[in-house]
Amino acid sequence: MEFRRVGASGLAVSEVAYGNWLNHDADCVQAALDAGITTFHTAAAWGAGAAEESLAAALASAPRDDLVLCTGVFWPEGAGPNGAGLSRKHLVKSLHGSLRRLDTDYIDIYQLLRFDYQTPLEETFLALSDLVRQGKILYVGTSEWNAEQLQRAGALAEKYDVPFVVNEPHYSMLWRVAESQVMPVCDRLGIGQFASVPLAQGVLTGKYGDGQIPPDSRAAGNYVQQLMIRGLLVPGVVDRVELLRGVAEDVGLTMAQLAVAWTLQHDSVASAVVGASSPAQVAENAKAAGVKLDLDVLTRIDQLLGGAIQTDPRLTWSPPAGLG
């Protein structure tokens, strides 16, 4: 496993990180540890807290100081009007719940999983500043924030001494919407990137080559992920992704490894966050760390994917007022 610093900070993370949004299997976490992965992503709302609890149980024997634990807040955790978003009240309550479920005294990176249009950003960063001073949070990150939101957050982070070090956009060979605006702003602010969904919900692994969702896949049992995948399972995308199989074979990688390695070629990316259905998939993904792709390989990928690549920065999205 290779390691990189996050943005302009001194924090080192594993190039491949493990996320347990859909799979709470302890064997997958152990496979991640065996592969040298030290960075783990979860969130308070995933599985109504079950994701954090299962991750804590699976990591119980691992030295806490060797781990980088990332959890996040925004999505609904309760039915009440203060049960979601980035208000001071919800931040404090959610963080304390995460600390309890993860059985830890502090979170390495506390992530604001979407921008909250209902809460003044200054309120959010004042609350984060308090939690940082209390030692409950070491670093702060965002996820799927647009360039203007990140610029505002950077100014407040500086004002209130909040160590804002990372943003986590959806970023893959197919989904490059962060490149034109988000990444340049982050570079100026000293903020690194965690590449989320680097396998494009599994589409870039080639397992959806027939345009259908296999019944034994993680997506088969998750309605939200099915909705996200459906937009990609169209001939113009699937057919082009299949062309990458030859590229992967030529460089001695699986399609999944090629996809993860591709995200790591960007200088701003500190880590690629990948989930898995089995320990074997975790081990496979981890081997993308340290892989260097030549310029001719990157050019070939661009040519083969062509119009299937999405670059519109307006697609960096947070829910509008109200969470539905």
C-alpha cells in the first residue's frame, strides 16, 4: 500500500480507502487491513448507525493510532426537524452518536456530506471550531460541494481555525465534473480530494456489460444505487466501457484496478474510496495503489470513452431546501 498527504496537511492516508456504505461485512474490513489499507469511510446515517457500529467491531483489534477514521453528517438520522443538515444542534448530536458507535474519542476526518442551504455556513463552522478545540475532530472535509461553496467554506475555515483539508467528489473515468472548477479552487485552498465512486457504481468493472444488474450484486438489493446505475446502463456508455477491457489487459490490470488507478493519477487525489462485496474484491482494489499509467494509456482511455465522459460542473449537487 502507498500513502499520500491530504492537501496541504500533514495527514497521511492510504491511496486506496475502504467505504462501508452498502456492505457492513467484517471480513471485507479485515481484507482491507490485510492489504495495508488504513483509511476507512463511514457515515452516521448509513444503515441508521449500523455501518459505524459494524466498522468499529471489525476494527476492534487494530491499533487506533494507525487508522484514519472518516465519518460524516448531513443525511437524516431522525424524524424530527433537527434530525438532518448541518446546524450546530445536529452536528453536535450526530458527532456524539458517531463517537459512541465507533467506540473512539475522536474522528480523524469529519465530513460534511452535502451543502446545507437551510443553515448559515458560519453557524456550521463555528460549531466545527468548537468541536476541533475539544479534541473530538482532528480535520474537516466536505463531499459534493461546488466551487463557490468551497470558496466560502475555505474563508470561514481560516477565520475560525478549522483544519479544512479535503473534499470528496464523485470522480471516475466517466464522471469528471470536479475537474474544471472544484479541483482548481481546492488546490488554491490547500484542500485535497478523496475520489468517491471511482468505479462508477461498478459500471467500470465491466460486470454490467450486458446492461443488466446481476442479481448477486450489491446494487440488486439497494434501490438508491439502482437509480444511480440506471443512468449509466445505456448502450453509449456500456459499449464504450467494454472497450477498456483491452486497455486493462495490456497494462496487466483488471478493469476495476484500472479504474481506481486512473483516479490516483490526478495530483489532487489523496485517496480513492472503494466499497466491495467480498474480501477478494477488496484485495483486488487495493492493488491499484502505486500504479502509474503512462500518458499514452490515459490518452487511449479518453479516446475510447469519448462522449460518455461527463464534465459539466453544474452536476455537483446538494439537495435544495428540505431533504424530501
